[in-house]
Amino acid sequence: MKRTKTVKRETVLRQMLDLAAGAANDAVKLAYLPEDGQDGIDALSLACLTEFKRNANGTVEIKLVDRAAVLEKLLEQLGGDDAGAAAFLQALDRGPGPASDR
């Protein structure tokens, strides 16, 4: 039997905001991570990373999430009005709800 997990809308919107506002520092750290230091990858926050290539000549190509597109979608989901955006930002200020909400 296939089990599906229910995800609350607020959780998805919060993740979208995190993608749009998150730092890319750990993606850059990944580029400089030596091959023998790969056990440190688990500690990196790479949610904004969409593509990573290390070429044979040592060059690295990093592609990150399109922040403008994420913000546009986030605004659409908030209804495009200031009241919806304000309510969402107030919910973010209150912090995460109980673990069962996620």
C-alpha cells in the first residue's frame, strides 16, 4: 500500500521563502571541498543548488535556484495582495508550529 504524506501549504510557502532568501555559501564551500573531505557534504545546506559539475580540468560549474522566479510564484500563492503577504510574514515571525504540522 502506498503511503502519502500530507504537506501543509504554510510549510511549502516557508520553504519557497527559504529558497528565495537563503544563502549560497555552502554551495561555494562544496566547490572547494577536497575529494577526501566528502564526508562533510551532509553538513552543508544545499537547497538552493540545482546543478553542480566538476570538470576534468578542475573547473566547477554551479547553478542555483532562480530566486526571482521563486519570489514570483510565492507572491502568486499569497494571492498577490499585501494582506496575504503580511499574514504569511506574520506567521513566519511566530516560528514553526508543532512538528506534526510539517
